[in-house]
Amino acid sequence: MADAATAPLAQSAENFLGYLRDVRRLSAHTLSNYRRDLRALEAYCATQSCHCAAQITEADIRGWVAAMHRSGLAGSSIQRKLSATRSFYQFVARETGRLYNPAAGVQAPRKPRRLPKTLDTDQMSRYLVFDGTSPAALRDSAMAELFYSSGLRLAELAALNIGDIDPRARLLTATGKGNKTRTVPVGGAALAAISEWLKVRRESPHETAHPLFTSNRGRRISARNIQARLRLQARRTGMHQDVHPHMLRHSFATHLLESSGDLRAVQEMLGHANISTTQIYTHLDFQHLAKVYDSAHPRAKRRKSE
């Protein structure tokens, strides 16, 4: 009787799935995913005349990955199929002592890094016009101005207390990821909006830290409520897209970098531990420059015949 390495691939895969079900006690959903991934491997290997685990080489796995990539399968899906294949070969090794794993050194193609969505300066100016003088309108205006003024994360803005802002020095201290604090400038428009908000701000007697932004009940405003209020403002200004805190943070970083070109300063203000994280905004800047070039440079314009 053939062992797990030399038995038909479909039979070895079913034995592996039985092990996952009976020994590992994996869920039916997870087992279904493993079965689908291994059947995809079987189908490809059949086209290469590989009918058992022992016949499959690293070159076969690389060919399979290339075929999936050409078909348009997402990198994350390819990576999952590779992970299932590695686990299958680990099972084969335990059963037979054959340690060769053809999928061990193969990686899925990296998916292109998504550039963050931003608003341009005209869109930002339009977005930051808040109608009304109700406490909610004044608070929402102050929050939006502060996001755009200082590039804060959602959790950082929600956690701000009144004492974290120094209006005279035009600075605020935010607590970011890893409980790290940083001090960043606050623009005049944001300070003016905060001043108007503080005139009508309510605070619950249960709050002891004096949160900067509070709900209608006087409690510290929640992150979810902040997100909802920003989306509502986008609808009110007629924008056909959702505006969220990170979009305002991205817009802050992009506009600052476009004007100053100082990547290190932007890194410090955003609180990024590694400058490689901040460098994504240089791609946005180059994207902007490319659009200007394509629309303005005589030699960049395509001929009608092209």
C-alpha cells in the first residue's frame, strides 16, 4: 500500500483532511477552505503529470503560483493556498519521514501597496465649512479642524483632555500607539474652533479627566461617534465619498509634504516609528506631480493618432 508521499494526491489530501478533522478538531469552514485549496493544487499538478506528493517539486509550486497570479487571483488567496500546501507537506513528513517541502521557499506575489485616499485643498476647504452654532456643530468643526491641523489618529483625538492643549504655545500633546506621547503644532483655525467649542461644552460629573470632546450627555465622545459625525458632514457638504478620520490625517500629511518637502518633520508629526511608513506620502506627491506634468508639459500630451 502506498504511503502518504506516493499515494494518489487526492487520497493523501483526504487523509490529511481527516487528520485536521479528527486530531486537530478544525471547524467545518476551515476544513472546507483546506479542501478547496488542495483540490486546486491537484488540478494544476494533473496538468504537469504529477499525481502524488513525492513527484511535486518547488518548480511545480512556482509554476502553480504563476498560473494563479496570471489568472488574477489575489495575493492573499495565493498565500492561503501555499499555507495549506505547506501544512499538507508537514503532515506527509510526519507520516513518512520525507522532509522535503516544495512549498517551503515559495511566496505569493506581493499585492501593490494601496495609496491612502486624500482630499485636495479645495475639497478640504469645502469640507471644513460647518453650518450652525449648535454645540454639536461647534464640536464637530473643532474635531475636523484638529484632525486636519495636527494629523492626529482617531484614538488620539478621542483621548485628548483639555489640559493636553497649550493655546499660547499653539501645541498639543497626544498619546499615540504604544502609549508614546508626542507634541505637535496646532493651527490657528483649529485653536479658534476649539475656543468656540469650549464656550458651550458640557461635562458629566462622572468625568474626572476633563475630556476635550464630549457627547451631548457630557461624556467623552466615542471613536464611533466621531466617525459618524465626520461622515455626516461629508453628506451635508455634498461630497460623494465617505470622509473618515484617517482621510483627514492623510490629507494633512500630503499637503504638508507638498508644501515643505520635509519628510522627517512629517514623520515626527504623524508619530511614525519608521520613516518607511511616512514615505508612502512621497508616492502621493509624485502622483500629483505626474498629473500636473501630463496636463501641462507640451511633450507629455499624447497625439491624437496615439
